[in-house]
Amino acid sequence: MICSQGGWAIYNIVRYFRAYMTYSSSTGLIVSLVLGTATTLSLAFLLTASLLAYFRPYLLMHDVPLDYLLRIRDVLLYSSSFLLVAPALVSFALVFVWKNSPDTQLRLENRCYLDIDVVWSISTTTCMNRQLSWSLLLLLSIIRVILTVLNIVRHSRLCILWLSS
């Protein structure tokens, strides 16, 4: 359970920081850094919730109230989920914002490659002669949001059961 959401977070982290290394535009650098940091925090919260579950017997033996541990776990899991879905929603919004951006590196019509996240679709070359369909980029962004939400929803109940055992 934790592997799926954690695996998706790791994939996102790698892709955002890889994009960060490619951008020369200050806006692209900031966006990829912020979204990469958000997904890194998502993974950190998920791992912290796992560690809390692992050490729960020890903490209970040392008079840490169970209610307190469960509340902390819930906050960590909900924060992790929010920080994983937020970059997908931001990417969806960027499909509209970057559609006709004055910055040529951000402009979607100059992209050479399709990807489910417009931040990830950056390349070192600009394709002026090959235009990608904006509606296709929008569709891919919607698919990204759906996949992320389904990943979180599918595993949230199982993850809570696993962490509470």
C-alpha cells in the first residue's frame, strides 16, 4: 500500500528535479523546484507515518496516548496525500497559464515531447516546426490528476488499516 503512493511520489520527485535541471527560465526553475519540494514533503510525511506505526508499540509502552498517535498519523497521511495531488492540479492549471506564455521555454507550442505533466515535458531543444495539440496536453494533464487521485483513494483505506495494525 505504502509502496504505491510512495513509488508515485518518488517518480514525481525524480521528474520534477530532472525538469529543474533542464529549465533555464526562472519561472520554470521556480515551478519545478516548488513542485519537486512538495512531492518530497509528501514522501517524507508518508515515511514518517510508517515509522510512527512501526514504533507505536514502543510509544504506547511509554504512555503516549493512542488517540494522540492516531491523530498524528491521520494528519501525516492527509498532508502526504494533499502534497501529492497538489502538483498534479498545479500542472493542470499550467496547461492554461503556459498556453501562450511570453517565455518561449514555457510556451506549450514549442514543446517537442508529450508528457502527463507540462512541467516534465521540457527539453533542451525547441521544436518550432512541430506543434503539439493543446487539447492533447490538456487531456494528458487531466489523466495525470485522475491517476494521482485514484492512487491516493485506492490505497488510503488499506494504508490506514496497515498503519493501524
